Amino acid sequence: DSALATNKFEPFIKQRSPHGFRRYFYSSSDDSEHYSRNRHVLVISTNASDDIYIIEPSFRHVTSSVNAVKSSSAEKNSQAIVSMLGLEIAAYYGGGTNDNAADAQKEIRFTFNDIMGAVKDSGEGSISVLHEMIYENGVERRPIAFGDPFHIANLCVTWASIFAFGDTEKADHSQVHHRQLLQSIHSLHSADVAFSQSKMDDVMKGSGTRVKISSKRERVQRWMVNQRNAKITLQMLESLTHDGTPSLVAWALTFANQSRSTWKRRVGLEIATWLSMPELILGLQFEAELGTYFEEIYAWHNRTGPLGRRSGFRMMEMFELYFGFEVPWWNEVNANPESKLPKTMQYLKNNFTGDEYAFRLNQIMRGLKKGREEMIKMTTRYLLQTPIIFLLLCHHEYGAPFLRSMLRVLWQNPVDDVILVFGDEASPVWGKYDPDTDKMWFDILSNHVDDVVHFWRQFGLNQECLLSDLQRLSNETKPRESRGKAHLLLFKSEYKVLFECLHAVFGLMMSNSRL
């Protein structure tokens, strides 16, 4: 099966696009512990289509071997990829998408360097063949590394929660904190799930309502665990016993009053007390509604998008998500928190007054400000960096300003092929650089001139076949209207060659990492 998959993939990856743009495949990897053994998991992208001219991205498992030495991950990656595909196909490795840790990002670059090093040392084929494997459009290829959007979203909501309501203290299981409340409910329930549920059934007799207890271990590092858990806890709390007592309070009191276990009595009393404290319920409301932001990110990445039938490959649309949802969400929630956190803000108004109200409001606003700052910091580091930022060319609003800025950088740092093929900046066929709309992008690109020039060539953007598309795009002065189509499909139909160029590079790149 592996040989058949490789044989099917080989003609596709070697076949350049109709206008001669080179294709690449990518990886995603991470370490995972199973039964006290650390395993290194590696997947690569492949093409599921039988037509070598059609990109239909999919995943291919490479290895999940035991990895005793973490520092050897890149070497394991390169050896496994070369072993599976052969050196000639492995040379089309373009980089990958890993989590945002520094060592995970280095792993991508080191894997690329190891493969390219093996190509250089192989001595196989003629000099021209080796040159074509290592170089593209006159420059030595560089890897493309991307950070995981799920990890970024988790950092945003995690830091928002911590800055608003503080962090939990390790080993302090009696700390008065809404996330400790979630953990204590789980500890009490998970000790004996059947018995715990029977206690809830007992307290709900005569109410006409059955409450099924659901709990999860409090885990900041796991996506949406706390947010979803907080939402479910609030839903359980809304159910009342026949005498009007909140279900979870009555349930916790049965342990506090009846259990023969010392720790269960203590935890039961703590839960009942904490559930009666408005400041902790406010924390749960905040945590739950922060989850709506993460849920939208999660759902977007779960969808397939307009280009393929497989989720996980939406790199071409990343800036539509970023500028269409992420940036507006954090801007709006900071300017008008009621618009995104209606239950939290309503609970705040109903349960706090005077100085206490001002203090709790300040907590919430401090957390929201930190969440926005984290979003800006992480996306600046991984999304607004070359060459990922080149995908802005696809964006319906910022594509044209970004192109004009990039051309200005290239013209101010003379590149022979740009001058020969594209002419002079003063030529009337090009859209004019507008400081009012374009300067933001020019300032970003000016900090990475070497990378801009390099990847301009590596991607083949210096080719004469792109001249017409780039000239037309540079002259756009207002956002493209979707006209009932996805923005990316409209870009594909109006700028066919430019889309082909970018899709050849990014079509098989994972837009997230779930390993």
C-alpha cells in the first residue's frame, strides 16, 4: 500500500503546474505519550486525486515510532520521509505546520535542512538535476514554517481568563477560583460516577427534571475543555430541585452532609459554598462565552472550504478568517463587551453594584485586552511573516494594497528580473502606491526585505506569465464584491495564473496541526 501511494504521488509532485510553478508537500509532527512511552508522530500531505493536474489534498501517516530523545525529531522526520518516498521525491518537501513552541518550529527547518543536505551529499544524477532539486528560479529554496491556529486561539482565551480572574495555584485544591470549582466537581463526580449520578437523581426527585452530571478535568492546555465545561456547569446550575435549590448545590451538600469520606465532605462543602459566590459564577460565565470565539475557529477549521473535500487544508483562506472574524471579534469585544459576552455582562449588572461592580468590570476588561494582545502577538509572529503573508494577495480587500507595497519594496531594492519583466514603478500600467492604504503593509515588508525578494523568486512571482494578473490586481482600489461566491473562488476566476502560482506552493500545506 505504501509503495502504491508513493507511485501515485510521484508523477503529481514532479509535474509542474500548467504555467510551470513547482509544487511542494508538507509535514506536521508532534510528540505524544502513550502508556509512559513518548512517541513521535509524523504525517505528510499528499494528493488524493487521480489527475496529476488537480490538487486534492489529503494526509499520509509516516511514523508514530517511540522517540526517546526529543532532540532527534528532525532527523527522524527526514529519515522517515526519505525512506518512504525516496530522495528524489523527498526533495519536494516544502516545510510544515507545527505547534507554536520554538523547538517545534525549529524542527520544520531542521527537517528541511536534513533532506536538502542528503540531496547535496547524494551525488545522484547530473549537476543540472541536483540543481533543480535544490534551487528554484535562481535561489536556493528555503522552508515554509507555520504555527498552529488552534494553539493561538487557545492562548488567546487562556490568557484572557488568567488576566481577568487570576491563575490557579498548583497543589492548592481549596483555592477559591472558578477553574478550581470545575476541577473539584470533576474530582467528586469521577471518584464514583454511578454513585454521584444517583445522588443527583435523589435530590432532583419531585422536580420533574433529570440532570445528568457531566464533568471534565480542568485543563488549560487542552482546547476548549474549560470553556465547554463551564458552559455545561452553568446549564446544570440552572436546574432547580423541588424546593428551588440549584441542582449542583443540592448535590454537593449531600456529600458535605452524608459522606463518610473526609475529603468528599470537605470538597462537597467547598463546591456548595463556591456555587453560591457571584464572583465565581461570573468567572464561569466569562469562561463559557470566551468559548464561543474558540468554537468558531474550531468550526472553520473543521469545514472543508471551497477548494477541497478534506478539512485541514485552508491555507489559501487564512487571511479571510483572520480579518473576517478574529480581528473584528477581539476589537468588538474590547469596545463593546456586551456584544460578544451578553450573559457575562448581564450577570455582572444583576449581581454587583458600586465599587464591586467597577472592580469586576475592570477584571473583565483587563482579560479581554490581554486576549487581544495575545492574538496580535501570535498572529504577527506566524501569520504576518514572510512567506505566509504572501497569501494576502488572495484577500478581497487587502490583496491590492499588499501587492503595491510589495512591488514598492522590490523596486526600492533593485532586483534585475523585476526591472526586466515588470518595468519601472512609474509605468502607468501599475497601480500607484497609496500611503493611506498601503503603508501598513510596506512597513511590515520593509523589515523583511531579504525574505521578500527571496520568496518572490522562489515562488516564481517573477515570471512573465504573471504580468497581466499582477498589473490588474495592483490597480484595484476597492474591495472585490463576492457576488454570491466565496472570495477565494472569485479570486481564482479573476486571477487565474496568480492563483495557480500560490496554489502550487500552498495547496498541500496544512492549515492547522491536531497531533
